[in-house]
Amino acid sequence: MDFASTLRKARKKTGITQKALANELNVTPAMIAQYETGKRKPRKETLAKIAEALHVGYGYTKAGEPYLYDFKNVVAFSQEDQDAFIKMAKEIAGYSDDDRRDHLLYNFNSVNDEGKQKIVEYSEDIASNEKYKE
């Protein structure tokens, strides 16, 4: 999912209007509309304010594209799903920690809500497993 769609979805989920968000960010409602249609990308400072206003996290892909993420919904995962997540994590093992984080968050933002729930649960299962602790 691209930034524009993610922003629109997060804003609507929060129940805030474009005008209200614009007022909070000290920008025009037209600017919010341009972010939501993909005509413009927010500056770093503005992206941080957007994330704070919508109660989500934010980051940038390796290509410099902004993204928003939300880890609120968690469900239980099968062992098969956990194995798939571990495989994906190993595939990006050659990246720096920042790159791996950005890659995982980019993937998180590229899937639907069910996929997001699976990613969150996988990461919690892996982080709590003694086999993977540093």
C-alpha cells in the first residue's frame, strides 16, 4: 500500500477530518488532500507530526518513500506462518539493522490488515524465543 492510501486509511480510522488534521499540522486542508492523492510527499518534520496526530509509527523505505504503520491488532499464527516470517527475515539478513527494520516495515505496510496481524505476531514469537536472543 502506498503512502497516500495508508495516510487516508489511518486518518479515517482515527476519525479525524482532513481539515482537523491540517489544523493540527498547521498546513492547509488542500495540502492533506495532496498527500492523500499522492501528488505530494510530506517533509520529515510533517511526517512525524502526522504520525503523532494519527497515533501510528512512521519511517522511510530504502528508496526514501515515507510510510506509516500500526501494530495494534494481533492474532495467533500457525507454525507455517512463523516459518515463512523467519525465512523472510533471513533473506534480508545481509542488510544493516536500519535497512532490515525499514524493509520489514515496508512489507508490513504492503499487506492487508490480516497480514499486518501475522507480521506482528511473528515478530513477538521470534523475539520471545530463546533460540533467537542475543
